[in-house]
Amino acid sequence: ANQGRSEEREREICRSAIYGTVSFDPVRPPRKNEPTPARSAAKHGRPRAIPELPPQPTTVEAAFFEKARAHLSRKELAPDKPPGSRRHTPHTEFLKCLHLFGAGIINKEELLLLLRGLFMQGHAPKSGANAGGAVTNPTVANAASDLLKEFEEILVGRGPYAEQERAVKDKSKYGSLPAREYDYSRSEIPTPSYRTPPPDFPKETFFSHSGRTEADAAVLNDGEVICVGPERPPKKRMWHASPEDYDGVRARRNMYEEAMMRIEDERYEVDMAIERNSSAMKQVEPLAEEATALREQEEKDGQPIGRLRYKLRPRSLSSNHICAIARLYGESGDEVVRHLARNPISVLPIVLRRLREKDAEWRRARADMCKPWRAGNLANYAGS
């Protein structure tokens, strides 16, 4: 940095953000095998909201963490802690252990070793020899054993090793294709809607699960996949889109009505495109103005680029706004949306400028098309 800046000034900048959150924490280095925005867009498509909502815990997971909080709040696990001490309680240590595991610093075995001492004694073991320690209260020991068993079941398919297994699946021949694009030329057809997987399909890789019991295997289908059946001739339509399409005997429509309806459809599509673009522009405009002001303030204060971290608040952009933004960039739309979610302070001003350009372009196009539309309606009205 060319100039120094006090902590009070940085706290003031953080409080000034309205539409997002600002922090000056150290930037986390990219994780191993972390996908780029282009790969994320190709694999997962565009997000439904920006920022993306965090995954919600299942009922089993929520119940386990409630039990763990209640167990770690026992007086037997922290007899010498003052009532107001919250920095090093057993529950905070439990959260630290989960954070280390999620960051890939410790593996599953090391996590269970730490949690065994934490659930038994209220603190992590000093070494592997005294893991678990001597527990005088049998109630605490039984509750800790039950919690560890539940936690081991929750850990199935979690952690860095599980991510490596998923990466191997994604890079395989069938991991990069949806089921409808498999080659079913040599597959059996037990029903019109289902097919057996191709002969070279690795069932052990995609259909195996370490937590499956014999009762699950007896009822779950892991030998057939649903796909689009053979094409059938289209059936005659027996319904009408609106009461205006039905005149009591049959639907009648001459060439003049068809021409007027095509004009109406074109007018509707253009109006909807302009309104969607305008709605996204109104939503993005205050966000982009705040991001631009923060970036200019950083340059004015002589701070290094990238130190300020700006994140949008939850539900800042809905799915309608995201679709309107992606439509501007065509095939690269999903990738642009991923860049917007990852680095909004740099991408928001660019997206706003593009939205304004398209808004002016489409409004000019609509004004130019109004004259032929009007002439077409006048020419076909008499014959309709």
C-alpha cells in the first residue's frame, strides 16, 4: 500500500456497505482441484440465486448437532471454566475441529481422534496415547460413544477424499454425460421407459454406497435407468389454449388471423425481453454503484488491488435477473454469471454497462418495428 490506513477507517468502510458485505480478511488461497468459473458453468449451469444459498442440513444432521451442543454444554466437561468464558468452550473447540476438516487440514481419522477426546473429556487429546482418557462419569461416556457413532455415519461421502472420488467420476466417460446421452444400442429394454446400462458402464463406481444395507438393496433400483423412449407419432390435439380458439364446432383461423397473431407474438416477445432486461438493470444498478464507489475509494487511499473483499447479501439477484443477464452473453452466459457470483466488485460494473447498451438497442429496435406491425394489422384487419 502507498498509504497507511487505520483499523477504525476500515471498520467505517465495512459499515458503509448497504447491498453487500465488506471485509479485509486475508484472501484464502485456491483449494486443490477447485473448478474454475468456466468448468463450474459447464458442469452445474447457472446458479439460481446470487450469492448461492448454502446447502441446508438434513434432519439427521440438524438433530446430531443439537445433541452435540447439549452434550458439550455439560458442566462435567468444563468444571473449571468461568461462566462468562466463551472463547474456549468445548462447543467452540468442536466447531474449530469441523473447520479444520472442511479445509482439508486434517483427515477423517484425525477428526474422530480429536472429537473422541472432546466428547469424553471436554478438550482435545494432548497426544494419541491419551485419546479418550479416563472418564469417571459413565453417562458422559455412553453419550459420547453414541455421538461418535452418529457422526461416523454422517461423515460417509464427506471430506477431501470423497471430493477426489467425485472428481474421478466426473472425468470418466459416463460421468460427463447425462443418462439420456448414453449409448443404449446394446442395452436391454425391460419396459418402454427403462433401459439397462451399457455393458461397459461401471456400476460399482456410480451405484455403490457404503451406507447401504441389505434392506435398502432389496428395494432400490440399481440395474435400470430411465430414458426417453422411442418416438411416437404426435397425437391430435383435443384441447384449445383459450376460449377464443374454439367456436363451437371447430377452430377456424384464416391467413389474415394467422398474420395478426404472428405480429402479436413478436410484439409480446420483444416487450418481455425489454421488461426482463429493465428489471435486471434496476436491480443491478445500486449494486454496481456501491461496488464502483468502494473500488474508487481503495484506489484513492492507495491500497493494493484485491485486499478489499466484497460479497453480495443473500438473495441480491433472483433467478429472473440471472436469466436476463445470462441471455445477454449467449453461450457464455453461464460462465459470466459464475464470474459475477465469485467476483462481484469487478463484474457488476461491466454487466450494468452491457444491460444499459442492450436496453437502448432493444428499445430502438421496437420503435423501428412498430411501423411495420401497425401496417400489417391494418392490412389484415379487414380480412380477419
